[in-house]
Amino acid sequence: MSPVLRQLTPTAGARILGLGSRQPEQVVTNADIAARGVDTTDEWIRARVGIERRRFARADESVVDMAADAGSKALADAGLAPSDIDAVLVATCTMPSFIPNAAGQTADRIGVHAAAAFDINAACAGFCYGLGTASDMIRAGSARHVLVIGAEKLSDWVDPMDRSTCIIFADGAGAAVVGPVGDGDRPGIGPIAAGSAGDLVDTIVVSDRNSFIRQDGREVYRWAITKIAPVALRALELARVAPADVDVLVPHQANLRIVEAIAKRIRAAGAPEDMVVADDIIHSGNTSSASIPLALDHMRAEGRVRSGDLALLVGFGAGLSYASQVVVLP
Ligand code: UT7
């Protein structure tokens, strides 16, 4: 008979202990894009997407550079040392090459040695998948502290003259340190509500390593405004949280009209009228897996959210993939 495999002692749950973010220096306005010869206007972009400006990384600034900076800041915010981290997860879909992955290099840069390190490619849902994985690792006892980072350099993958993508996508990184709750404390990360829509796989595609991102914007838009609010409501149900108790809604910053459509449905289900809704896209653009942690970090710096607030996160994008969970803000 085979031996019984010992299982590690599970913990009571996990929570976010610290946040950090990194944006490139270079600010690109809508007027800057039009000035490049792209057939668009500031008015169209503001009205249809909500973006006023975004950031593009320099040619020599990489996904790993941004991830390491955001990760270091999250560690400092959590009051932890690199040696406290057992695993580094980097959610990204814009590495210039897939070998080696981003997570190992990022861990090394931060000074986290010999930790588990792997990338997650669930595009714009990647940060929520990372947070769910980190929470489950900690609950199962296989890690104590996990650094979860969303980092993207979408400017490398966008045709600078394609007006359906070059106006939306941008660069940046956001990070969270996840750790166990103390004895008797309540968990600060709810169960993940996640899934995929493989029938729509062709709507956002990079067909080979020499191609740019192509997106059927209308189709993705229709999907996002109909299918994503129910995913977020399912995350509330799984965590046994009433919509009325949600302080902050942080949808992936894909398009301000999508954000507003999701917020409308969450409010119609009972969320408060004064629920804070992330609108970081206005100044940051769509940074895929980085958009949720970037928005959280910015909202905290602006004093729009407080420690202890209940935030409903929902990511969605290429795959198509989606994931949502409720978290208590650090
Ligand atoms: O983050 C990953 C997930 N991605 C998303 O969630 C993106 C979802 N989709 C969107 O956000 C929107 O569909 C876009 C922002 C991509 C496009 O906005 P839209 O309101 O859906 O525009 P549309 O594609 O329906 O195009 C409307 C019109 C078209 O002209 P005609 O055919 O009506 O004459 C487009 O050619 O607007 C035109 N157009 C533009 N005009 C000025 C498309 N892009 C532009 C532009 N500037 N940049």
C-alpha cells in the first residue's frame, strides 16, 4: 500500500499586507497620439474610452524593471524583507520572450532568493488569478508570504498607427504582498469566481511573435458589459458579502464606459450609491494585468479608499478570461 502523504497544516486565511506600483515617466496625451498621424481625436477618445493620458515605458525599460520596482514598494509597504517572501507570481502577457519567465528575474532583482517564481498569463484577469493563487497557497500552508505583481509593457505589442488599440493600451506595474491572517483574525481575501469564454478566443489575439495585438473591440465591449457584472456578483455570493457592504469597486480598467456599466449593475444589485468606483484609466490607460493594483495604489495615495475598506475586484480580457474576488484593503 502506498504511504499516506502528509498534508501541511492549513491557515485560517490570507489578506493583502501591502501595495506598490510603478509607472513609466513618459506621459502620452491623446493629442500626442493624434499628432503622430493617427486618425483620432482627443474628444473621441475621452468620450468613447475615457482616457485623457497614459504612460509609455522607455525602450530600455522592461516588464521586469517595472515589476521589480512595484514589488519592492509593496514589500516596504508591508514592512517585510525580501527574505520573508516564499513565492513571487508575475501576471503578464507582454514579456518580449517567454523564456526565462518574468517572475524569476523579478524575484532576483528584488533580492528574493530561492523563492518559488512563476508567471501567470490570464491577460487582464491575471492579477485576480494571482491573488487567488496566493491566497490558496497561504491557506493550504505551502507559502507564508507571496508577492503578486501585475506588470505590462503593452506599448511593445501595439501597432502605433492602429487607432483601435494604440489609444487604449499602456504600460505599468502594480503589486500586492499577501500573507496569513493572525490567529482569530478574519480572512481578507474571498474565494475567486473565475472562468473563461474560449468561444471568443479570436477577439483579442497576437498571432505570432512578429505581430501586434488585434482586437475586435465591439465584440469584447458587448461581452464585458453583459457577462462581467454577474461574475463580480458571484464573487460576493461566494464570500457571503452583501452588495450593500461593498465600499470600493475596482474593475479592470479597460474602458471607462465598461467600468460604469459594471458599476451600474452592481449598484442595481444593492451596492451603495456612494460606493467608490476606480477610474484610474483616465490617467493610466488600459494596463492589462497591472490595472487593478495600479488603481488600488493610486486610490489609496489620493485618500479615496481607507484601510479596512471592502473592495470588489474583477479582471477580464484576452482568452477570454475573467476572475473576481472580494478583498479587505490593507
Ligand atoms: O483590456 C482587454 C479587454 N479589452 C476591452 O475591454 C476593450 C473593449 N472595447 C472597447 O473598449 C471599445 O470597443 C473600443 C474603445 C476599442 C472602440 O470603441 P467603440 O465605441 O466600440 O468604437 P467602434 O469600434 O464601435 O467604432 C465606432 C466608430 C467607427 O467608425 P464608423 O465605422 O462608425 O464610421 C470606428 O472606425 O469609431 C471609429 N473609431 C475611431 N474614431 C476615432 C474607432 N477607433 C477610433 C479612434 N478615433 N481611435
